[in-house]
Amino acid sequence: MRLAVAVVLFASAARADEPSRLSVVTAKSQPAIESVSVYRAVAQAREARAKAIVTATKLDQPITLPDRGPFTFFVTPKGGKQVVVGQVVTVEPGKTHTIKLVEKLGVVDVFRRDDSPRVGRIVVTDPFDAGPDEKGHVAVQSANDFRVEMLVPEGDYAVWVVPENGARAVRVADRIRVLAGRIVRVD
């Protein structure tokens, strides 16, 4: 009995020396991921985004983390803005924390209308955001043309079209609900 307890204690001690890891699982139904960034999770959002601890572009193998955290994880889709996929996450030593993007993120796809102006940019915002022309505007995701899939966290959003000619932005969708793993098409 003592020998079995000693073996279990030794195995757990050896496991504590191993580094923490992060594994990101992508989905074919979502846009390609350019990189994964790991930041320190702190009380102030600006401090957390100051400098990435680890940035990885190859997602086929786990990312080694420097310690147990807490961390905030971001993914960057090709041609898009960073999207948060995990906040204040602590990873035990010797364990791999797995993030399945299909369980965290959804996709917004905007189709061109017949009366749509020539697009300069398409912007996805919080539903209460005043819009791209106003002070204090915060874009969740953006694209340079119609039919570009934009990766966003699960939630409610507004969609804006900013005309190429410099005219005021037009809100084309208000309060769309994006669910994780789903594609929302806006006409």
C-alpha cells in the first residue's frame, strides 16, 4: 500500500514540473486563424493588451505557456482584428488547456444589397455603439468588402457599411444575434 501511494505522489510531482500548455482547435466552418496571442490577465484591460507573452502562428501543436497564469487568450483571423476567446484563465502545471473556437466564436457574413453604396469598410459593433463616424466608437470586427466572413464572440451586434466615397456610415443591421459555431448572414 505504501509503495502505491509513493508512486502516485512521485507521478504527480513529476507532472507539476511540466509546463502548462494551450491547444487551439479550429473549425472548417470558420475563417482561417492567422495567430494566437497570450496576454497576462490583469484588472486593467489596457495593461493586459500592452504586450503579448506568447504569440503563435502554428496551431497544429500545443503552445507552451510560461507559468500557470492567469491569462487572456486572443485569436486573430486572417485579415481581421483580434478576438478574445478566454479571459482570466488559470492553467494547471503539466496540463493542456484546450479552446475549441467553434464553442466560443460565431461568424457574420454581409451580402451586398441592390441599393448598397460602394463599400469602403464593413464594421461589426456593439448594438449600442454610435457608429464608425462618432467619437468613442469601438469596432469588434471589420472587413474591406462584402461576403468576407468576420469572426466575432457570441453575442448581439450591429453591422455598419462605411461607403467608399466618405459619406456617413449606414447601419444595415441592428441587434443581430450571433451564436457560437453559427454563421449569421446579413442581407
